[in-house]
Amino acid sequence: MPQQTFKLNGESVTVDTDDDVRLLWVIRDLLGVTGPKYGCGINVCKACTSHINGKAFNPCSVKVCDIKKDDEVTTIEGLAATSGGGDDELHPMQQAWIDRDVPQCGYCQPGQIMAAVAKVRQCQAEGRDVDDEAIEEIRNICRCGTYNRIREAIKAGADKM
Ligand code: FES
Ligand code: FES
């Protein structure tokens, strides 16, 4: 069986699995990292949102063979540490989520936070404000309808990034 190597949350990982297995199943089932959630498997719900080289992507829709060995994949578990924080620290966006008590059932929330951080980074790189228009570009679905609290938390988290 082919070997697949990439960086996950700051560490190089290698797994034996077929080329066409989607990355989400490699991360969750083979590597036991379960922050990215499975919702649709077809790049629609965004529950699996993680980062590749600092940008948001959806590992349910990427074959593991399309990830290069130097690609940096980050999940919610590695967000703080790979953003310069210590192992016991939270990313400012995670803290903003706690401060505003955002989650309801919680299922979509790791993906929401990862999407939020990527959007703020994109806005900063482009010199844009993290305003309602920018936040509307995030397409992550929340079946519990926590969108108002998500919006407030993104703005508060962005102020600390
Ligand atoms: S599970 Fe990846 S977008 Fe829905
Ligand atoms: S908090 Fe339940 S789906 Fe978003």
C-alpha cells in the first residue's frame, strides 16, 4: 500500500493508505485527530474546515495523494500552537468563542473557528476590514443557527490577531 507523508499540526506524519482516500478520513480515522467533523463529504457543509499552509480548505474533498510532503495541514487541535501560542494556550479566536458562549450543539464549531481565523488572515493580507461583508463570505453551515454569536466572536477575535 502506498505511503502518504505530510505535516499535521506541526509534525511530520506518514500513513499507509490508498492514494484516493480523502484526507478527512486519514486525519480522523487513521491518525485519530477528530476536531475536523464529517458532515457532508462533498465540500458543502464546511464542518471539516481545516487549514492547508494557513488557508482554509475542506479535507473531505481532497485525496490524500494530492497533499505534498511539505504541506502544513492544521486542525483545531493545532491552531494555537502553530499560530505561535504555547501548548496550553488558546488562539485568540478560540478565547473569543468562549467569551461569547458561541456553541450550541458544537458540531460545526471547530470548522467555524478555523474558517474565521483563515478569513481574518485573508482580510489582514488584503488590507480589508473584518466587517459583516467579509464575514458573510464564510459559508460554514450551523444547523443550530448560532450565526449572530459567531459574527460577534469573529470581530472580537480579529481585534486580538
Ligand atoms: S464534511 Fe467537509 S464540507 Fe462537509
Ligand atoms: S452549534 Fe450545532 S451545528 Fe452549529
